[in-house]
Amino acid sequence: MQLSLDRLRAALAREPQTIPLPGGGGRAAVAAVLTHGLDLVLLRRADRLGDPWSGHVSFPGGRVELDETPLQAAVRETREEIGLDLEGAELLGPLDHLRTMGPLPPLVIHPYVFAVPDLPPLQPNEEVASVHTLRLRVLLEGRGRGLMRHPWREQELTFPKVDFEGGRLWGLTLHMVDDLLHRLDGEGRGLERNRQRGQVPWER
């Protein structure tokens, strides 16, 4: 597949699938940043007591404040968390909304994909343990992709994962990545994408 910014613009041209705001819940927004060399920017969250996403690999992002839009929140959180200013970046488009499914009040997540020519020196804050880049081509080829078990509500479930040098991509962030990959190659999201590669969940 020939990858280019034009192909990504076309893949992100349609309106995202939206999710109604649940009662008692809130909104969050994240920024999936790609360089013009098509490297995806990821961070590993610092280990913090009480943080349900402690140590996870994710995109920069966080809760949407009352006085801002989700897009503004994604830009603000990226600047605060890794010191990257997206005010002059190209917004390639939104991905489908997601909803958290944990013990905390639910959040509807708004992901946005941006493009920047190159990464300047970054300045991660105390919420970030490290910043990584992962080539989009590597993700499309399925390198590092596999299956993992994870406890969930008194049972053990099978989830897709992508292992790379510096961390493991899984959960909501991998779901967002798979949304982008599926728009490019049509090979599915989540476990369906693993099945396309002959990786099927083991029997319980």
C-alpha cells in the first residue's frame, strides 16, 4: 500500500461515529500526532497511585473543560503533557468516538489526528514517563501484534496488543489506532484484525 498524507486525509474525511454523553459522565479528547514521515507519537504514562491508566501507552489527552471544545482540549493537553504546540499543525480529521468502560464515571473520548512536519524537542511533564514514535507502516504490517489476557470484572478476557520497543499498545488507544488502520486497509479493528492474520483468541 502506498502511504501518504493525501491517503490519510481521504481516510479521515468522513464524519466520526458519535456516542451520546452518558448521564453523570464527561468528555475527553486525545491527539494522535503523525509526522510527515508517518511516525505516530505515543507516550507512556507515569506510574501514579490511583490512576487507572498508570503506566499505559496512550496518546496525549485528557478531560474536556467546561469552557472548551474537545478539539481545543486535545491541543491543550498535548501542549501540557509533551510540550508540543499543535496550533499550527494540520488537522487531518477525527476518529470515531469511544466510551470508557471502567469503575469510574464513563467518558466519551474524541480522538483527532494531526500532522506535523517534524517533532521539535519535547518537554514531557510529570504525568509522562517517556515519549515514543512508532512507524505507521509497522502497525499496518502487524509487526509486534498478538494477544494478551487481562482481568476484567472478575473474569479474564482476551485483548489484542502491539508490543514495541518501549512499551505495549492495547486497550482504548489500540482501538483508536485500529480505527485509523482499518480506514486505510479495511482489515478490521481489534480481535477481527488479529483474525485476519491468523491470530485467534485461545479457548477458555
